[in-house]
Amino acid sequence: ESALYIVPTPIGNMQDITLRAIEVLKNATLIAAEDTRHSKLLLDHIGVKGTRMISCHDHNEEQRVEIIKNEIEKGGAVALISDAGTPLISDPGYRVVSLCAKQNVKVVPLPGPCAAITALEMAGLPTDSFLFAGFLPVKDKELREKISTLTANSVTTVFYEAPRRVKNTAKVMAEIIPEHDICVCRELTKAFESAYRMKVKELPSFLEEDENRTRGEFVLVVGPAPTKESEEVDEKVVVALKKLIETS
Ligand code: SAM
């Protein structure tokens, strides 16, 4: 059917592409990709060859809308993909969808791989309510502001982070939110997939101990702000344990 299809692609494990995503990509008359060269590898893998492709990234999204709209109006099907995971989620696509929707172009979203959701599946932190915060700012002042405002809520917060910045982010978080729980999800769906669960204050030295721990791709999942109550319970447990040790 003629429409703009939003198609998630794997975040590391090729097996994670859905049957529906393969079908949509096979039937597409035009594929709009964040990086056409990068996406050719995936398309080759699933046997999609020769489909017309255009690039669609942060710097040309708006111009691309015209081409996409024309293709759909003449009966074509357009698939939008990004380098990995779900388009629009810390990836290009939002402006295309917004402009297409305004011009009554049919938009069909497909569910599929997304690093944020995969990390929540792994972290073991509350998932009843969470905030997706995307990438943190690079500048120190903004970084600190963002960390303190975003994590002040009683919900879990999910951050994307680049490997070259993860140590610094850990250090800053340890200053601002030392008692929060964190799960660092590394290399999700890949060979070296790992979860590092601890208090934020323990993270900087943990990362320093072994340089492999800062290699690859990361999602940082920060638990809700610890409540007074939970801190009091922790203190009571410590007191009780000390007594037990003294009397044994
Ligand atoms: N659209 C993608 C999605 O749905 O997750 C996210 C794209 S964003 C440009 C890339 C960031 O996502 C990485 O810097 C990392 O924080 C996170 N990410 C992507 N793949 C990952 C993986 N396999 N393991 C851990 N984090 C990943």
C-alpha cells in the first residue's frame, strides 16, 4: 500500500529485523536512509537489491519531504530507515513524519529494535514510568543541569551516551546523584553484551578498572531518585547488620 513506512532495523544482531520490516523493504519503491552506503549492507543481507535510495539526515530532511510525497502520490511506497534501531529515536525522521502528516500523507509505523527499550528490558529498574532523555549535552554546565533536573523525578531515566564521553558522564553523575541506582547497558544484542548494575557513586572507579568496560555502545539507565523512606530502610538494615556482626 502506498504510504511512508517507518522501519526499525537491528541495533547489532541482524536476526532482530522483523518479518514485516523485510516485507516492507522488499516492496518499497524508494528507501530513504540516514546513510545509504551503511544501509546497503543490511539491504544486501535481506536480499533487497536495486531499489532507488535517497539520503535523509538531519541536514536535508525538509528538502526530502517533496521527493517522498511525490513518490507516494504516484502510488509508490517509501521506507524510512536510520543507521540502526528505530528512526526518529535520537535519529532523523521527526521532521519528515511531521511534514508528511500535515500534508495528509499516510504514515505507517513499524515496531522493532530500539536501544532504549532493550536497555529497560535488561536493567531491572522500575519500568512502570520512565523518561527517555536521549543524548546528554556536551558542555559541562548544560550536562550538570540536565542530569540534576532529569533525575529528580520519581521515574527511571534512559540516556544514550557515546563511548568517549561515558567516563566523564559517570564522574559528573557520581557528584550529582551518588545514591541513585544505575545500570550501564553495553553492546546490546552483540557479542560483548553486558549490564553493569551498581550505585552511581561506584561507577567511575568501576569503569577505570578495565578499559574494555568503556568500549562499544552504551545506554545508561538511572533508577528513580531514592526516597527518604528507602534511605531510612537502608540505614536501618545497616544498623541491624552491625548489631548482628557484633553479637556473633
Ligand atoms: N535510533 C536508535 C535506537 O532506536 O536506539 C538510536 C540511535 S542513536 C544515534 C545511537 C545511540 O544509541 C548510541 O550512541 C547508543 O547510546 C545507543 N545504542 C544503539 N545501539 C546500541 C547497542 N547495540 N547497545 C547499546 N547502546 C546502543
